Amino acid sequence: MTPGNEAPASATSREKVLARIRAALGDARTTGVKPLDPAVRTYQDTHVPDDPASVLRLLAHNLADYRAGVHHCTPGDLPAVIARLLADRGAATAAVPPGLPPHWLDAVTGTQVVHDDGTLTARRLDTIDSVVTGCALAVAETGTVVLDAGPGQGRRILSLVPDHHICVVAAPEQVVTSLPRALPRLDPRRPMTWISGPSATSDIELDRVEGVHGPRTLDVILVSSSPPSG
């Protein structure tokens, strides 16, 4: 070690290691060793074209591949689609989080809407048939919707306990092509839930069982002014 960088005899192992690191760095600075240039990474961050209609079709395809129900509609038709999905399910009750746009539920009849004020327990949610939420964004390449507890998404428990989840991707701008493009748009400090299809698991014989860790049925509504065909 260079003078002045020695660790005292009573130093802990950690202090000795840090002293040696400081000494090595000091030697590099004083001997004129040029530090390495930062690594330049040019990784490909997506594998599909950025055409919005193509990205939406890819998301729909991968959601369906994960056994989610996929429904396309325009903004004006969204309330009717939500009402139809609840009616088809025979949902007597549906939980909704704070911040969900009220007009999304304008067409709902025959289903009691339960507004979550933060006090709904897991036991109470277990008696509720469906939940309607928005999402933070969706990832086309993986068929994933991401909730981060923002307005219209609510607490994680809302999307995990009821047996039927209706998730609205409210605009094409919420859809990104890949995970590398999704992560910079998300706040890692928020409680995130990543959903790729209904909850499912399998045993050692690969027998698939749905609804073990979350909703048995996932319906995703993709809202666009021009829903893709095909």
C-alpha cells in the first residue's frame, strides 16, 4: 500500500478491504493509467415494427395465447363492452378502484358496483364476482398488462382476489413493443403487478390449474379509435 492508505492494525476486515481498494485507485491515478471508456451497448430493444396497428395486433395475439379474452372497441363503445362482459359472466357484484373513469360504467345494469375505499378485505373481495381496472401499460411481445396502483388501477389485492378481472388498455399509447421499452416508463418505487393471462400453475405432471394465485378469467379490452382487423 502507498503511505497514508494503510489500514490500522485494529481495522475490521471491511476497513482493510476498502483501504486496499483506495490504495489501488490511488496508484492508478498517480501512474497515469487511463480509465476504461464506458461500454457502449447497442442492444436491440424490440423485435417488431413500431407501427401502432401491428403492435396492437401482436399484443392481442399474445394475450389470447395466454388464454385471456381479448376485446377490441372504440372509446365510445367501451361502456357497452364492459357491461356485456359483466352480464355474460353473470356478475352480481363488481369492484372498482378509485380513479376509474365513471363513464366506463354508464352501461352497467344488473351488477352492483362496489367502490374500493381501501377497506375491502380479502374475505370481502372473495365474495365479489368481478373487478374492473385500467392499467399502467401493456407489453406486446410478452402479452402482459402492468398495473402500478395508479388511478383506476387500485390496490394489488383488487386484481388478485376476485375470480374475474376486466382490464382496460385505454389507448394505443399505453402499449409498448417490449420489456426494454416498458421499464423506463415505470416507477420502480410503485407496487407493480405484471399479468400475462389468467392465473395459472401446473403440477409435476404438467396438469394446468387456473385461478390458484389470482383470477381464473382475464378479459382485456383494447381501446382504439380504429380497432385493428384480423
